[in-house]
Amino acid sequence: GTSRQIPQTIIIGVRKGGTRALLEMLDIHPNIVVAATEVHFFDWDENYVKGIDWYRNLMPFSYGNQITIEKTPGYFTSPQAPERIHDMNSSIKLLLILRDPTERVISDYTQVYYNRVESHKPVQLFEDIVIKNGALNTKYKAIQRSLYDVHMEKWLKHFSLDQIHIVDGNTLIKDPLPELQKVERFLNLPSRIVSSNFYFNQTKGFYCIRSDGRERCLHESKGRPHPLVNSTVLEQLHSYFREHNAKFYKMVNHSFDWH
């Protein structure tokens, strides 16, 4: 009695915002099934041309009462993704998880740094990438990805604000349950995720998941220590994002506890 369904909900981003944690935590819910990998259907042309049947075939099998969810963080910053998703399903519900934009930049750098170390490639200090000729390097991709107002504007051309639920990534890490209960309500799902589904792992320094008698934590690549960043550089980032954050708050009628 199961079949592969096109997702009724998509986690559209943001990269290094907590998309994997959100997906794994939602997977606890009996009415949710999740795609195992990031599909990159709507943001990569080489996948999009393969068509909707190719996309559907990458989804898990589900029952009629279950919602299929996929997550690809690259969608949020993709110029094509909003229109393409709208063409597929104009009434779809979207989940966007965000965190403090400066923290997101540092986390973005940290992931690339460790990937380069593991591949024996040369690495640069954070400050040497972020500052060029004494000024903030606003062309740096990680900074561009944190301009939430710029990207959100593209989504609001195709979707109404009540179709996009914003999850606070900073809160999800510290206290997952309230954020997940808001998602349950947004998706019109019965309340099934409870506090006993989470336990704090002292070693890792974040919450892990307990469901179906099993315990699991996010991959070891998650929660890696960030480099200590020069305070002047931090202040330059905070100051650069301030105006963008204010625009974003206005756009979504909601303020966040960001610098």
C-alpha cells in the first residue's frame, strides 16, 4: 500500500543552518518520511532536465497518510529554485531553518576548512578570506549566502509568507522540542514528537535523538569546533549584516536574536 510521492514539504535551506538536524528530528514523526540524501533537483540544471519522474524515484516509499520531505540547503540561495518548485506545486509548504548570519559564515568556513584538510589541500585562515585589503570581502560566497533578505525576496515573489515556516536554528540546537512542535502545527500533523525523544550528549555538546528504542546522534562532521575569530573581524561581520537582518525581520514579520 505504499508508493513514492513527490514531496509535499521541502526544507529549502539554509546551508549550515541545521537542515540535517531538522530533517533527522522530524523523521521521528510517524506521519513523516524523509529522503535519505540531498537531491539538488531544483538548483542543479543537470538534475532538473532529468524530469519529475526522476525526482519522484529518489523519494522513499510512503503511505497515503504520510508526508514526504526532502532537504537541499542549496535551494534557498538558488535563483531558479523558487520558480521551479512553484511550477511543480504552487501550494507546497516550505521549511527554512536559519541561524545568526555571522555564525553561519563561520560554520560554512569550518566545513570547507575540514574538507580541505581531509583532502590534503591547502587551507587559509578565516580572517585572510573574510578581509581583503583591510575591508570586508563581501564577494566571499559564505557571506553572500548569509544575506537572508536578498534570497527571501526571490521566494516571496512565488510563495506567500504563510507557506514558508522559519525554524530558528539557534533555538533548535539548544531546545529542540518547541521548534519541532511549531513545525508539526505548520504541517497540520498530530503532535507526536515529545521531550523523551531527545537527550543531551555531554561529549558532543548537543542533543541526540531517541526513537523506536534506538539512540542516534548526528554525524561527527556536525558540531565541529569553530575557529576563534578576531573580535574586530567579528564586529565587521555583525555590522555588515545588521541592515540586511533588519530588512529580513520586516519581510517576515519576525525578529530573531541575532547580532
